[in-house]
Amino acid sequence: MTRGQLIRNILRVAFLCVVASFVLAPMLATVLGGFKSNAEIRTSALSLPESWNLEFYGSIVSDPAFWRYLGNSLLISSAAVILTLIVGSAAAYVFAQIRFFGSRMLFSYLLLGLMFPFATAILPLFIKVRDIGLLDTWWAVILPQTAFSLSLAILLFRTFFEQLPKELFEAAYIDGCGYVRFFWRFTLPLSAPILATVGVFVFVQSWNNFLLPLVVLNSREAFTWPLGMMQFRGEYVTQWNRTLAFVTLTIVPAIVFFLAAQKYIVAGLTGGAVKG
Amino acid sequence: MTIAAANRRLPASERLRRSLSNGRVTAALVLLPPALILFSLFVMLPLGESAYYSFFNWNGYGTPTEFVGLENFERIAGHSIFHKAVGNTLKIVAVSLFLQMPLALLLALLIHRKTPTNAVFRLIFFLPYILAEVAAGLIWSFVFDGNYGITASIAGFFGADSFFILADREWAFAAVMTVIVWKYFGFHMMIYIAALQSVPEDQIEAARIEGAKRLQIVRYVQIPHIKPAIIVSAFFAIIGALQVFDVIIPLTNGGPSNQTHTIVTYLYTFGLTRLNIGFGSAVGVILFIAAITVALFYQRIFTRGKQA
């Protein structure tokens, strides 16, 4: 390595470290803040705590409401994922496998959801959910979320299904295997990668969703974790250490999940991006 | 011989019988409707109702009866807070295009090669993106807290008075945009990295042998190659700017004195929390038109970009 290259490399790493500290400093202050007294946060937000006080983390972990929020979110997100995968892949299979009059039109219709943001129709959605009597139930979150995920899911599924070898279906067909059975027995098992990608995408979106639960859920028993977190923040408005401990406990599972499923998340989130 | 070709030779009645017995029609009738029903009921129908309600003055109870024509739209058009919200949305677009995307591109160029160090940096930069917006907003509302946060520590370090940027009419939105850049630059960077990794190595090698400098390679080989990715990321920056909501609520909740609203927080605050369903629906319609315009524009640019 020449001297010029060395200097350039040092500058490069220095710049990357500056950006990395911009990214990490707020998160670090959050994690550490959960261990500190409020007086200590006040004087030194970024330093290591004088003593690692577990009281604030402990009080949240032992609060059943905290686990209920997480449990509600987990249930809602899982249900949205399962529904999206089943309903979306079934529709995409029809578009990929069966040619019929109007199929292109229906396909385009189902893709319309890609064109506009969720918030556009949030008020009529609220009215509809209320009129059906679903207000303050988990279904009020699950069903609209699934419906809005369908466009992207169907688009990605159809593309994938069309790339599966045609000979496979012809062979199965000649052996007397019908369309529905083929879908369950062959198409779905062969589509694990795309199912995982879409599943992760829908899960993350649903897990982090704030606007829809905010509009359709009223009682604390039904709250998802983002609502619970805002509620908690409102109750302890002068005690940052408690709020920071709460935030930390909710982002840790997200980060662990990310590290575990990194491949699918990056594919799902950036692949979801290249949907146009 | 394909199945379709084989079927075409058969008489119509036989074709119908076969397609019924092998489940072709059944398949379509069983597998397609759930998606159609869910999508129509919870996406398209509310969208249509949005347009309908926007012509009424309605508090959401009973059925809308007080038809007011375009009055809701006129009120929105004359509302200074809505102008502010639109201006803020445009500011987010500008910051995304001229600050966030160049930063993301620079970082992508620096770390797109697959080395262990680069992988660590990629991971760090992508981290904010996987956090929930609400969590990001709360974290930064702490950072910006003039009594407790990092800004307070920094101000204290320099012996300056602490300041409450989120309560400042002039600067609060700059703080909001900092959070948005922090949250999303890693996402744009990942799009560019994926594209940069698909640039054929021999093209870069060839340019180097021809005597091209590093910057020239970036300018004439790498950037032209990833142009579609840049268009995609610009599209996402704009569509994302139209949807900003979650981050604002914990940071400023639209304040101080309604200075930091975006279109969606405006819709939420003035439509839903006050149960002005007609008014809020009209905001939704405007948002819809904006989003569709962007999407159509994007399609034209993207198809032209592909042909070029």
C-alpha cells in the first residue's frame, strides 16, 4: 500500500466512524439512560452510569402491562403475516397459473394498493371498522393491515411463481393433480424464500405500525407496544430513565430479530422498495 | 405439447368439463376471492368513501347529510397550517434528495465492497431503519431535551445555556428532519450498495487500465450503472415524505404552535381528533392525488430510464 492509499484509507475510516457515532450515540444514550438516575442523566447523558442501577429495567420487566403490549403486537403481527401469506399467495397463484378473461385487469386492480399511502383512507377506514363493530379489537388492525400488504405480496409472489419450472406442473397435471392440490403440494413448499421475504416484510411493518392501532384501539388491554410506549411516556413524563428503559427493552428484540434474519430483512425491505 | 395447445383441440363442451374436473375453475373461484374481498373492503372502498365524505360536513355519526360541495377543499386551501404542512413535506423531500441521498451514495461507494469491516459499518448504518419510527422519535426527543438530553450535555460542556430545539418555532422542524435523515439514510444506502455490487468488475478494471482516476470511475462507470437504483430511492424518499407521521408525534406532536405538521399529522389532528370526518377525508383525497401524481411521474421516468 502506498502512502497516498494509506492516508486515503485512514480518512475513509475516520469519516465512517464519525457517521457511525452519529448513528449510535442516541441509541447508546438510550440504553445507558435506563440505568441512571434522572439527576445523572441531566449532567452526563452519554457517559457510563456511576452504578448500574437495575431498578428501572426491573420495574418494567415485572410489569404485566409491558408483556401484554408485546404479546398483543406479536399476535397481531403474526396473524397479519399468516393471512397475507395465505390469501396473497393463493391469489398470486391464480394469476401465475390460470389464464382467464379479465385476469390482467384484476391483477392491476389488486396492485393499486402500491400507489398510495395507508393514511389516505384512514378516516373512512375508522368509520368502517366502527360500523362493523370491530373497534378496539385486534381484527381492526389485522384485517386492514393484511389488505394493504396484499398488493406487494401478490406482485412478488406472482413473479416468483412464474419462474417455477412449467414442466413440473405439466407432469403433475398429467398424473391427475388438480390446480388447488398442486398449489398446496408443490408451489408453496418450493416458494419458501419468497414466503420468508414477504413474511418478514409484513411482520416488521405490522410490528412497528403506529397510526392504525392509534386510530382503532382505545383500551389499554388491546394496545400494541408502540401505543403502550407512548402511554408510558405520558405517565412518566418527568422521568426519562424509565422511558429510556422502556424504549431499550422494545428495541432489543427488534435488533436481535434483525441480526438473526438479516438476510431476509435486507432482501424484504430493499426488495420491497424495488417494487415499482 | 403444452396443455393449453392440447386443450384447444378439444370441443368446447369437453374443454369446459375438463376445466371443471381438474379444478381450474374451482381453483380460481376458491383462491382468488379472499384477496379480492379483503382488498376491496379495506382498501378500495374506504378510498372511494374518502372521496364521497369529502363533500360533506360530517362528524362521523349517523349518515352524512350536510352536503357542502367543495367547501372542505376551500377551507383546506385557505388554512395557513395546511400551507405549513405542505411546506414541511417539501422540505423533507428537499433534504432527502440533496442531503440524505448524496450522503447515502457516498457511504455506499465507501463500503460496497465485501470486507468484514465494511459489513460492520453497513450493519450500523442500517440499524436506525429497523427501529420503529415511534421509538426513533422518543429516542430523539430525549436527545433534544434541553434539560436532560445530549444537546443539554453538549451545551453544558461548552458552558452555553441549554436550549429546547423542539420548542423553538424556527428550529423545531430542522430537528425533525435530522431524525428523518438519521432514520432513513441507511435504507437508501442499502439500495445503492445492492446496485453497486452488480456493477461488472471487469468494466471498472478496464477503466482503471485506461488510466481513469477513482473519481472518474465513480462518475462514468458506477453512477451511470446504478441510475435505476437512484431513481427508485428518490421515489421512495418522496413517497416517504408524504407519509411522515409516527416520528412527529413523540417529537413535537405538530407543535410548537402547529409549526411542524406534515400532511398526515395535519389530517390526524384536524380531521380525526376533532371528528371532522368530511374535512379529514378531503385532506386524504389531496394526499391521494399527490401520491398518484408522484407514482405516475415515477413510472414515466423509470420506463424512459430503462429505454435509455
